[in-house]
Amino acid sequence: MNRLIYIFFFFFYTTIYANSELYESDLYYLEENEVLLYKVLNWWSTKSQENSIEFCFNNLRVRSNKTLNLDYDRKAKILKIYLKEEFASLVSIFENKSTYLKTDYLNRSYFKSLKPKNIKRIDMISLNNISFSEYKKIKSMKKNLAFELEGKIAGLLAYTGQVSLHKSGDFLRTCPNNSKEKFDISFKLLNIKTKEILVKYNKKN
């Protein structure tokens, strides 16, 4: 009996810990309301919801909730800003390997000589031609830096179970065609304390 009680509490607390770790890694917002996205996706994937379009075209925003890491090469003047964990793992933004996000905005108050560069991943950005003084400035605000991804929901993918921000793919839950809906995607590095955007990338759809 004692063994059964121990096993029950072990799995109970392990489940809570696992879910809290998932929740802590990324913050998900549907139309400005914070949600546990994995629960939303689990509900949407059930057979009883096979005709549901409740979340179609909703705005989805994901913000990293763990401290970003900085790696600066003073000789090459390259600053890498990254997460050790996968970012926005419940979301699909690249429909194929040739898809990329294009630089849309560079904050010249922080990066005077930084040149635009396309990116194909959202867990790390590499910034070239960064002076040591610029790096020190970024380092001083490290605890306030975050990645933020934003787009509109286009459906639920069949094999990965991810929510899709693009219109192409093998869908388990497909959103209706609507020519007026634009599925633009934006990805930012921002200071969550001052609300400043340091770098912004986007993809127009």
C-alpha cells in the first residue's frame, strides 16, 4: 500500500514539475490572453473537435521566459544571442528549408554598424560588426532581454501536433480559406522592461 502511495505521488509531482518547466520556458498568448498552449492543442486535436475552427486566425504571441545567453567574439566582433532550450517548440513557422525571416528593423541606438541579415532559426541570432562597447551595453540588460514570436494561426499540423503560422502543410485541423487574412510572422529581440525592440525580423504572407 505504501509503495502504491509513493508511486502515485512520484508521478503526480513529476507531472507538475514537467508542466511547470514547459510553462516556464515560453509564455504563450492568444489574443493577449496568456494560455497553456499545449492544453489548447490537446483539446483541438481530439476527435470531437475535428470541425472546430475556434482558434483559426487568432493572433498568437510567444515570449521566451528564460534568460538569454550571450556569446561575444571580440576579435571577430560577432555577438550570438541564444537560448539553450528550444524556443516556441509548439509552433511551426518554417514550412520548408528555404523559408527565412528577413530583417525588418535595427535599433541604431544599440547597433550603429549592424547590417541586415536573414535568419532561418528562432532560438539564436548572430549579430556581426558589434563593438565591445555595444556588447557591454547589451550585457548590462541581459536579464531583461527576450525573444518574441508573433503570427496568426493557420491550422493544426497532423504529424508534429504543432500549431501552424503558415498556410501550407499536412493539417489535422484546417482553417477555412480567407483571402483577407494575412499570415505575416514577426520575430523580435526586445527589452521587456523598457518595451524597446532591438532587432526585428519578419516574413510576409
